[in-house]
Amino acid sequence: MIELEGVPELVDPVMVAAFEGWNDAGDAASAAVAHLDREWKGEVFAALDAEDYYDFQVNRPTVWLDGGVRKITWPTTRLSVIRVGGEKPRDLVLVRGIEPSMRWRSFCNELLGFAHELGVELVVILGALLGDTPHTRPVPVSGVTSDADLARTMDLEETKYEGPTGIVGILQEACTHAGVPAVSLWAAVPHYVSQPPNPKATLALLNRLEDLIDLRIPLGELPEDARAWQLGVDQLAAEDSEVAEYVQTLEEARDTAELPEASGEAIAREFERYLRRRDGGGPTGPAPGGHATADGSDSVPYLRDSPGGRTRPPKPPRPEQESGPGSGSGSGPESERDDEDTPEG
């Protein structure tokens, strides 16, 4: 039995989780939870025992100096709580850590134990994958669930994914079997510019989370960081004609696919968000104070120009070439899938 001391009774709590590693392309998902923790000054109340879940030769501890005293920080998963005030208060339980190396079922059971003790009403797991999406267009974010009733009531997709999965998919299924409503939000990150950070994808995840749980999230400097990121990638892509041509191809494919949906729901959602922020409506808090790809392969990092150390996006593979095992930081198994931007869920 998990006993929580010093944690007050929470109001309509939602657990929001993200994990570094295979399900975190561009560090977009983990950065979103870190943003929530930073802006709302979350208070850590628990940390899982690192020895139970992590291989320290894969996720190594770090040594640092504190007033001349050497200390060690062990890789782990931490839980913090955020009290969100306003007319309709809703508290958050943040789960931020690294995808575990072992004992995934025990890992999920321990997190579900905390959720049960805290009275969590909904679990939202954030993820990011690499896909054939242009950096110049809005970041696609898919909301998926294994619960048919939840998919219907919250206007989500019922996941149909089959193939290799990460801790995001395992935790969602564990929640479903335990009777805890769970949703996964997946942001698609351009595979040709996968090097973290990706503030544009982080912003897209937070916007979708805001809509999902009806909570006004302070964004701080994130919108400006997202604009600066896109301008930087624009400049890098413009220096390589092959990359620029490839991006244009992705743009045309994206625009053609989304043309029937250009009006209606997407525009209405953006307008509602604009009104909510302009009027300051909705609950708000204190004042702001290697990866899975859509086709199952590993991530492709930036290439570097040797003369000045300047980064640029790698050239896309020619159609006749077959992609081999990735050499990036991702460690997910290879799989062959024809669907793009398909979240695991």
C-alpha cells in the first residue's frame, strides 16, 4: 500500500505523464511536463526507486558538486503536485522521468497505486514521434485512447495501432485494464530535424492538453521560442536545395490531405482558445515564475558541417534507397509500417 504524507486532498486531479527516450522525439513531451512543473512550481512528493527500474549502464547517474560536497543524482521518475486555483479549480499530478529499462509492469502498477491514492480521475500521457510532416505547418497532435466510450465522449481516436510500443503504450493499457480513464496525446515531429529541443511540438502538446482538460496553461516564452525555432530551421533548409525541395513536397502533401478540414472544427478550436486567453477565462494557476518514428525506425539527428560546427538538417533519402537501422539516440526496434504519423496509443 502506498502511503502519501503531506499531500493535501486534491480537486478533480488529472495525472499528466511524459518519459524521456523512445517515445519523446525532439524531447517535446518531457519538455511539456517540465514546462508545467516550472510555470506552476510543482512540489515533488515521491520518486520511484531507481534500482528497481533502471540499468545504470544505459541511463547513467550524474555526479555534481554542492558547496564542495560531491553528490549523485540517480535517473528515476518523480511525481509532483500542482494546485491550480481559479473559478473551476483542478489539480495536476505530474509524472516526469525516463522510460524504464526493466520491470515495466511493476513500474506501471506503482504509478497506478499513486493515481488511486490521490483520486486521479484521468491520466494523460504525452508522447512525440518522428513523421513525414513539414516544420512549416502546424504540428499534428493525435489524441488516442483504448476506451471506446472515452473516445466517443472526448472526441478522440480509438487506437488501432499494432507493433512495437514504448512505456506510453504500456501505461495506457495498464490504465485501461485497471479501469482508469487514460488518453495519449502524440505530437508528430519532422524526422529531418529531430534534434531537441522542439518548442513548436511542445507548444502543440500543451495547447491540445489545455483543450482536453479545460485548463488555461501559462505558456511563458514558449510561443516566442517556437517562432524562433521555425525561423532557424527555415534558414537551415534554405541553404540546401534538396532539403528545401523535400520540405515543399511534404507541404503539398499535407495541404492536400487537410484541405477538406481547413474550416470548421480546427478553426473553431483555435478561436475558442484565443477567446479564453484574451478574456483570461478558465482556471489558472500562480503567476508564471532517440525516439520512436512513425514507421518504427530510430531517429535521424542533425548533421554537422565540419568547418564551423554549424548544424543543418540531413538530406532526405532518395526514393530508391531503403532505410537501414538508425544511428541516432533512439533505441526502439525496427518495424515496417506504411501508415504515417500513427500514434502507438
